[in-house]
Amino acid sequence: MSNTPPPSDRRDGLSAVSIVIAACSLFLAALGVAFGMRAIDEAGERGTTAASTTVAVELVDFAIEPASISVSAGGSLIVTNGGKSVHNLSVVDTDVITADLSPGDSETLSLASLAPGTYKVICAIPGHEALGMTGTLTIGGDGGVAAGDGHGGHGPVDFEEMDRIMRERTLAFPAETSAHGAQEMEPVIAADGAKVFELTASVFDWELEPGVVVQAWGYNEQVPGPTIRVDVGDTVRIVLHNELQESTVLHSHGFTLPNEMDGVPDITQLPITPGDSFTYEWVVREPMVGMYHSHHHAEVQVPNGLLGAFYAGEMPLPDGVPTPAIDMPMVLNDAGVIGLSLNGKSFPATAPIVANVGDWIKLDYMNEGLQIHPMHLHGMPQMVIAKDGYPLANPSMEDTVTVAPGERMTVLVHATEPGVWAWHCHILTHAERSDGMFGMVTALIVQ
């Protein structure tokens, strides 16, 4: 006699078993969700997420995000350069460091050689640590990247301590540093009447702000290099001596000149090798608000400091505007060892612009950086009278003047309002951070 149930009974039995299994599965799933939700709630109460074996880290201009990193022992970091400058990630006092990453590049950094503990991490590109690219790395802890606390993963904020630190930094303005750039350069008049300017490209110590010293690349040991002013019709002779460890050239940006004087390596001339010199000579044809800078390995040489202001002739002023009491360049930078800066200095070492009530100020923004900068003056409007050295038929009043890389924008400011007025780039990460104002900030003082 067969013990096999008839097909109909077998189907009914299997259906019953399936129902029981499905019910158990649903119960276990619900239980798992409950435990999962409890774990998430507990993690939220601790302000952390679970530690991971691999953590993503982004390098930006100029911060490490997140600033507090936690990873399991033996884990790794996926480091991506999300900025506009070359960055790296270095674990201080160890040999664990990424390559120098160009914008958009990534690298997986193994931490297998590091024992559990807390380490300091920085961008080791000269000057970038001082500009804020620091953080902490915890290996082997039970936490992860700090969960949202409203302060970018930095943990609870002591607002009184933050206020104190910010106040100290602001009250240090204007801070003294060892040297200043953009000094007016007097030419030597040659026997044939040419105006001769001698420039030497070299690497030297440059104090961005008190105690922050970088290895700048510049002309005549200034950042920006000496300001050159000539007249229309002058014969200009610029002799460039190369004391760098690599080749360079000099491009007079914005000028109409003979092709062989344009300063582009392997197109208009051979590169000027270390220890060599080259003479650029031409007759100035038209008024210009220009710049001079390297055009060889320029993404490194220019933001590191090989840049300067170059004027020819006089900018015509709108009717009714007298000769300005102040006439100056403001060179903008955001990369290289100089980083976020105005005329080669970072706040609080930027130089204030001091005027008397009723004075007119003529200022030329010159963007030698890699990013657009919206330049904002508090308290008084800016009259834009020229772009790239060419006068505008209809000057415009603007609150914030946008300056793209390579552009020169000429503005007039009528100093009518007494007081100390902030003047800064309005990309806020170019002007403020957790310890206060920095980088592309100065002030107009109307007295």
C-alpha cells in the first residue's frame, strides 16, 4: 500500500507549509527591520554612522570633507579631488599619502599599515594646510563619519569659543607680514630711449599671513610681481632672467604686439631654460589694462606667483569724475601655493584701502586664478567703466562685480560713507571658515 498521498492532498499540504514558511519569513523580516531601525536610532543618538572599511573623502578648495573621518582597522579611503587646484591627502607623521591629484582625479588610499588610533590628516601641498585643509582620521573606532549635526560633521559647536577665535582673527587686521607685492617699478631708460624692465623669476619664501610662509614662484621676489606702467608709443624692453628649476616664458596678456614677442613656448619662442634669459621688446600701440605672467606649465607657475599688473597709458574717466586719489590693481588668485588671496596676501594680512570722505578710487580687478570671483563691496556701489582694458560706452553701477579668469574689470568707487566696509569675494568659502574670515577679504576704510 502506498504512503504517497493523492495529488490533491499533496498540493494542499504543500500549500499549508508554504503559508507557514511565508509567515515566518514575514515575521523575521519585520523583526530585522525593527532591529535595523533600532540600530539606526541608536546610531543617530550617538551622532555617528557605523564604521566602514571604505570611506569616501573629498578634497576641495580649501577643506577636507568630511573633516572627521572614521574607518575600520585595515580599511581604506577613496580620495577624490573635487576642487580646482591640485591637492593630496597625507596622514601626518606616517608615510601614508596619496599622489598629487589633479581636479577630478581619485585614488584609493590603503590604511592597512596604520594601527588603530587617531591621526591628523592634511593636504601636504605647501600652504594648503594653513588655508584650512586639515582633519582627523580615527581608525578602529565604533563610529563613522559624524552624522548630520548641522555643522558639517564637526560635532557640537561651542559658539562662545568660535566667536572668540573669529574675533581674534578679525582684530588682527591689517596684520603685518614681511613683504608686499605689486610695487611700482621704475624703468631704466636705455640709450635708444627704450624703457627697460629687468625681471627675475625665482622661488623664495613668501609670508601669506603672519606665520604662514610658502615657497612662492615670483618676479623680483614679489607676489604679485612689480607693477609696470608705460605710455602709448613707448618702446618696452623686458629682460626676463630664469632662476627657476624649470623652463618658463613671459606673456604680456591683453597687448597687441609682434607674434615673436607673445611669450608662448614652442609656438612663438623656445622655452627659457634655467639659467638663461630672454628679451621681449615692442612698441606699445594702444592704452591697456593688462597683466604679465608665465605661459609655460602655467597652471602651476601662475597661481604659485608668476604674475603681475601691466598698464599702458591712462584709462579715460566718465564726465565729472576727477583724478582718483587711489589708482591700484587688485590681483585675484585662488590656487597654487598662494591660494585664495588679494594681491598675494590672505586675510588678515591683506592691505586695507584707506580713503578720505569724497575721494574717488580707481581699482582694476585682475583675475589670475582658476575660478570666477564675484567681488562685493559693502556700503557703496562700484561703477564699472572698462572691461579688459576697453572703456565701456555705458558704465554700469554694480553691487557685485563678476571677474572671470583672465579678465580685468576697471571700477570706480566714490568714498561717500564713513566707516570700515568689508570688501571680499562673495563665494563664501573663499572668504570665511570656522575660525573666521580668511583669504579673499579686505576692507575699505573711509575716514
